[in-house]
Amino acid sequence: MQRVGEVLFNLDFYNGEDSYSDGPIEDELLELVKTYNEDELLSLIYEDSRWPILYHLSPIRRNLIDWIPMRPSSSVLEIGAGCGALTKSLCEKAEKVVSVELSKKRAEILAYRNQEFRNLEVRVGNFSEMPFEKEGFDYITLIGVLEYAETFLKKGNKSHTVFLNQIYEILKPDGELWLAIENKFGLKYWAGAPEDHTGHLFDGLENYPHNSKVKTFSRHELTVLLENSGFKDLSFYYPSPDYKLPTEIYSDDFLPDPESFNGISPNFDYDRLDMFHEQTVFTQLIRNDMFPFFANSFLVLCKKS
């Protein structure tokens, strides 16, 4: 166990290999978070047009969870924490945060970026191979991770269920899972945006014929998957334009207004086609009560009991 600033940095579960990376730009990110504070990083984002810089460093990402209330003296497990885009929000509201990240380089970026928090432990390694405290966690976050379950569990089509079962077991009886993922039937994919993970057009719509290791879900599929894993009280939210850089978040009780909703989804990492005008189509879908089916992303708050 070592420290990065005030943060506990735990390498006890690290196997010495980072199985994924954005490449050399992660070295740049590490130097940036060592050198600059959050306000200075915001200025750098405006000057650098590269997608990994925006994605990993933008404070807009915290819009996804900043609004969610948390119980006092709570404990949080952040699975697949990446470069720590959401970690600050958790550390500011929880008594204890454990952030798990499979990549050592990304875990270092996370730790240096949040080095002022004494309530943060960063664990490097595979979540599925880690023992956790018997008392469990009040909250567990799974933001952009479930779709990769097969790559690190290697249990075929059962990987997603096994993963969610493991999470269910370490939640407290009144605990809550926060899950964010792309909608495989998101309107942007019909309109000509490549699938976010594979880069192929219509990949999710055709149920991933090109890649069986990454998989997102429709609202119905995700509901069935979560309920079969023990979660019964599900609240669906719809980050817009998606969960990565959300500027608005809707719910079943507060759906977008068809006259004012901006449904155009920018692509920062891939070129894309524009097969129709998304905002015009979204207007029609909202008027016909179809927005939840075609929303580009889901945020689901899942209670254990």
C-alpha cells in the first residue's frame, strides 16, 4: 500500500498488465493531472481538440451523478473508475470511496487528479478477483462498464449476469447500484452514428455480428438482466445527448418537451453519417411516447430491496 497525496493506492491485486489503453495520450494525461489543478485543466480542454482529452478531463461528465442524493456516512464502490472523471463527486459526498480500475496507468491518473481526498482508496486490478468488506457498500457505480463484462469475466453470454450477481452480493440490504450504459437502439445509431465501442455502423441494431465481446442493451433487455440479478426497484433516467457528456437528464416522470428538445448527438471520436435530422425525428418520437425506447443512453438507479 502506498499513497498518492492523501489517497491510498493499492497494488495488491494488480497482475502487472494493463489490458486496455488509449495509447501514448494516457502518458500526457498523467503529466497534465500531476501539473495542473482542475480549473487549469478546464482551460486546456478548450485548447486541445482530441477526444480523449475532452472525455477524460471534462467536468461535464460529473453532471451524470452530481444531482443524486446520498445518505450521510455512506460508502461507495466505483467499479471501472477510469481516469477519475466522476470520483471527485463521490468523494465530496461519501464518507468512504473505493475506486477500482483495471489499468494501472488510468488508476494513477485518477489518484493524482483526486489526491486531496483522504477518504479515497484506489485499487488496481480486476474487480471480480478482489475480496471486499463483509459489511458491503451503500452505493456501487457501474458507469460504462457492464458492456465489457465478457472481456474480463470470460464467461460467455453469462458474463453480464455473473457480474451483476457479484455486485448484488456486496451491496448492503438497502444499497443502490448506479448503472450507466448506451442504448443499443439509441436514435443516433439509426441516424448514422457508428456504434460507440466497435466503430461499425448499425452494429448494436444488428445485435453485434462483428464483435461478441462488447454488448449494450435495450431498455427491455437491461430491465430483464437487472431483475434476474435480484434488482427489483429500477428507476430509469435518460442523459442527453448521452451519459458521457450529459447536459440534460430526463426521467419517465419528466420527459423532454417535443418543441424544445435538442436531439442532435455530436460524434467526437468517429466521423458519422447524417441519414436524417435527429431533432425532427425525436420531436415525433416524443409526441408518440417513444422517447424512452430511442434515448441514446440510460442511467438506472437500482435498489437491492
